Amino acid sequence: MNQLKKLQQIDCSDYYSVFDRNGNKVCDSATLQDAMMMVSFVEGRTLKKVKILLDQVVNIPSMRMEDDKQLKEQKILNEGQGKPFTP
């Protein structure tokens, strides 16, 4: 089985974050068992389940506009060629 098919089989809809007693993130884990193991190593650690909301992907076709409706190429002046605007 190739690598892409292996990745597609993994459920990536949520993961677990482990925090120390000061609220600093220690690590992220894909499984609850690994997150609980990291919590058990040091007293005061906590974990939080993070849910990823997957949106629907919409493809929108593009079209080329006529040349007169395209933005014109801008002329870039060398330093010293431009004059400051003073009203």
C-alpha cells in the first residue's frame, strides 16, 4: 500500500493536546492513549481534545478576461526619478 493511501485511512478529525500546570503546551498526540501516557509522566499535566472541523471544498473555474480589462503593466521608477506629491 502506498503512503498516500495509508494517510487517507488515518482519521484526522481530532487530536489531543497535553499541557503542563502553567498552561504551556507540552505536545500534541493523535491517540488518547499516548496523550494519557504523557499526562501520567508529570504531576499537574492536563489534556484537551481538539476537534478539527472539515469544510467542504468548492472548485470555482476561472476565465481569462479580454486584454483591455486586464490591469496594465506598471512603470517602476528608479530612485530619484519620481517627484513627491505636494498639494
